[in-house]
Amino acid sequence: MQGNRIALSRAITFVESTRSDHQELAHTILDSCLETGRQSLRIGITGPPGSGKSTLIETLCLEILKNPNNRIAVLTIDPSSERSGGSILGDKARMEKLAGSKEVFIRPSPSSGYLGGTSPKTHQAILLCEAAGYNVIIVETVGVGQSEIFIDSMVDYILLLVLPGSGDELQGIKRGIMEIADGIAITKVDEATEKNVSLSQAACESALKLLPKKHTVWTPHVTLTSAITGRGIDAVWNNILEFAEKLRESGTFEKNRKKQLHQLFCAQVDLQLKKSFYSHPETKSLFAKTAAAVEENSMSPFTGAKKLVEKVIRSPR
Amino acid sequence: MQGNRIALSRAITFVESTRSDHQELAHTILDSCLETGRQSLRIGITGPPGSGKSTLIETLCLEILKNPNNRIAVLTIDPSSERSGGSILGDKARMEKLAGSKEVFIRPSPSSGYLGGTSPKTHQAILLCEAAGYNVIIVETVGVGQSEIFIDSMVDYILLLVLPGSGDELQGIKRGIMEIADGIAITKVDEATEKNVSLSQAACESALKLLPKKHTVWTPHVTLTSAITGRGIDAVWNNILEFAEKLRESGTFEKNRKKQLHQLFCAQVDLQLKKSFYSHPETKSLFAKTAAAVEENSMSPFTGAKKLVEKVIRSPR
């Protein structure tokens, strides 16, 4: 909480670890981070591969840092990196303008089996970064599969990046992701023709009009951006600030945060339940025996499961 | 077990029900169905929409019934029907040649949230059909998403249906489904040109050669079929019989069945654990209170989850 980056890194490592002593340590740390009282802003940035997430984040960070009170934590998650192996390093290299900055903390987060890369562990990493004094948290994720559900459960504002095309570039973007976007940035407009940029903008705007509103007090905006020329980057940041103000005024901001904590709690209950059950001495001593009886057809899978669970769950008083 | 179709239908309805008294009744019935001692053959039939699953199943059933000892249960599952609403009825209508047969029991199964439609409930329905004296069980599923994992956990033989095309029809079929196929039937060859049929056959055969073997004792075969002319239907059935013989001889058949029971057991343990936990009086009385404390930031989600689970899990002795 004194802003020690090495301590923060270590804490996130404990969160990410699958070792149960590390997990306990992580939760002890997180417990002591409650009510840090800081007003943070959590931004999710998503978009298809190649839509320029890393470069936009880098330029956006430089814009955010124009206010000297801001300190930024960037959690980059790229599930494709598990396969290609190179992307996280690539991201780091691309974000080299930020690497030297003391006001920016960059951390690639493990996606560990969660589609799209945002997991309860990412949520915990956000809490740690906030406790360490970072008031702007940026979570980068690839908009695939069910990631939209996960990212929506831990950030305040979601920015969707779209490459300019001939109008049908939205086909590659799932409806579910459009629905949770609080803003859209059309990226790399310097590389596209004026006509294609206009077509993309029109397509995004009409798509947003067709979808149900995420927040009654907010209408998502489409911004034309270029990380190279800097076009639109200030507009993106101002839009995020305006969003935070509007939602705070209406009470939606706080309500949303509570809902997210509730979801995190539910996920933790499920995790803890499984952990406590499978590490329980009764389970350990009976599981193999019961499974064998089931395989030999001398006990049904249902009776076996019931008997096993009954041994571990406390009888109702 | 006396072969009463109405009793069987009711038992499957109990299995499918989400009511917990129905579930208990279903498990009591299933418990008494253990060790029915019959040698059954479970066949999974999968393929993209439009590949002719229903018509092939109908013609295959007529072929199987040439042996008067055979009684067939067909569990058809079509997740798309949830949306379109008409497909299950469509299937039933298409299978009208079987509808009057006393030797065939046809049942559309609910997909209830499981991708591709095969769920632990389908596995239970299979067990019930076997207890009722059906020795050939056919499970129809659409080859999408993760259905291949589910279907592979409950049948002995998987037949993949492929429409003849110009050789790239395999692109729409996921590698995971090719990998679990024990046989491929190219369907509707009467409607395609000789050239396209040959191209498809060659594509399937070379794809099978590239993939790792599922069973060391078995090499999947590609059969050309037409439900209209009847071409290849006997070959498909003979191939399934040959498969069963080879796998029984090598012990693989029995080993596979044991593995499937083990998986069903594990799935049941997880289900039972959640059910016992969330219906526990302690959980019911404490969940809302703990969640509220978490939302108010007076307790962390981790400590909250731990405290709640500790109340319900028996302390290790």
C-alpha cells in the first residue's frame, strides 16, 4: 500500500499461484486491502486480434498521465499467447514507451483456462493494484467466446476496438460483445480510406442503436482513433471520464461494483466448496473406493456420489 | 424391466426433471437397474445439420431389426430445436417408418444447457433403456461445440455423417469430432456426382490417417451410404458389429465402459456436492448475510466464501 511495485508483483504472483499456501497468503493480503477508499476507474479494452489493442492502450496511457494524479495499472491478457507463445512478449515490446514510467504498472495475467483470459484471478489482481495506489486499471482481453461475460463482471467501462473495413467488419464481432460495450473506438484510421472509415462508423452507430441499452443513463459513442497520429485518443479518455461522472451521479457506478463483488463472492464460494471437499480426509479416503464400486457395477454412480458427499457435508442441525 | 414402454417413458421423465423428489425417484429406479447383465451396444451418431442423421438412423434401424433379437432405443437430441422449435417434431415425422414398431423406442431428450445435447441425463436415459431390455441404443447429436466430449463419455461407437462435397466439406467438421469417430458414413451419395463422392471419400480417408488412433485395435472405415437406395446401410451395421467384437476380444470394450461410469460418477459427485451445499440450512440462512457483508466491503469475498463453506463442510476428524 506504500506503492512498492515488487511487493505488488509478488502479491499478484500469490494470487495466480495454484499452491494452496500461496492462495491463503493471497487472501490474507486481499483481506487487508479492503476499504482502501480510493476512487478507481476500471477500463476493459477488447477487440478482435489485430485491432490494435496494445498500441491504443499505450497511447491512451500517455493521455491519462497528462493528469499527474493518475497512476495506471495495465493487466494484459491474451489467451492466444498460450499457443503462439510470443504475443505477451510482443505486447511488452510494443508498450516500451510505458515500460520506463513509474506511474504505470504493466502485468501480463495468466488466462489459466478461462476463455478470453479474464478470470476471478484477474479480479483479484485488480483489487491488489488498487490497494497499491493505482487509480486507473486497464484490463486488455481478446473478445472471443465467453470473455465478454467475465470482463463485464470486473470493469466499469468497456471499450470495444474495431478496425475500419467496408462495413461488414462487425460480422466478426459477436453480438454479446457489442451489447456490453460502453464505447467503440475505430482504430488505425490513418491506414484506411476516408470512405471505409465512414462506413465503419455508420455500421457501428447503427448496430449500437439496434441493441438494448446497457445503462439507462449512458449512450455509447463511436470515436475515430489513430495511435500513430494521436487522433481521437483524448476524446476516448474524455468519454470514459464523462461516463464515470454520469454513472456516479446516478448511483449506477456503485451499484455495478456491488454486483461485481457479489459475482466474485459466488465464484469464490464454488471454488472454496470444491477445494474443501476434494481436500477433505473423508473424500480422500473414500473417493477411490467408491469409484471402484461404481465401475464394478456394485453401486450406482448416484448412490455412490450421494454417500460420498454425505460423509463430508455436515448433517443439518 | 418387463419392457413396459410407458414405465420407461415415465422413468426418463423423472431423470429429466429438475424437481428434487423426481431426481431421487429416478436414482432409486436407476439403483435397481444395476447389473441387468445384458450386453448392449451404444452407438452415437453425429454430423453437421443437414447431413441426414434422422433418415440414416431410420434406415439403419430397419437393418438392425433384421435380427429379431434386437430391440432399439433411439435418443434423439437436437439443441437447435430449442430455438427453431420444430426440429424434434420434424425428426419424429421423418422417423415415421419406425414409429409403429414395437421393437423401437424413440425419445427426444432435452439438451438442457449442455452443448450438443448430450448430458449426464442422457447417460441415465441410456441406462434406463438398457434395463427395459433395449440392447441397441442409438444417441443422435449435432456435432457442435463440446458435444464430442459428452457423447464420447457415454457410447461405444461413434458414427460421423458427412455430406459429399468437393473435398472441403471436412472444414466444417471439427478435428475433435473426427478424432473420436469410429466410422464415417458419407450420406446421400445418390444425390451427388460420382466424382464428388470419390473426392469426399478420399478426403475422409486421408484425414483419418493423419489423426491419432482412438483404439489401437480398430481402424475407422469410410462407408458410402444412401438412405433412399439403401446403399451401404448393411455395411455400416456390419462395421459396428465387427467393432464390438474386436473391442470385446481385446478387453477395450469393458475398459471403456468402466471409464465412462467413472466419468458419470465424477459428474454426479460435483452435482450432488452443489445440491447438498446450496440446499443446506446453514447455507440458506447465511448466504445472503455473507453476500451483503461482501458487497458492503466489510468482508472480502475470499474470507466470506471460506467462512460459509466451513459452516457446511464437516470438520476433519
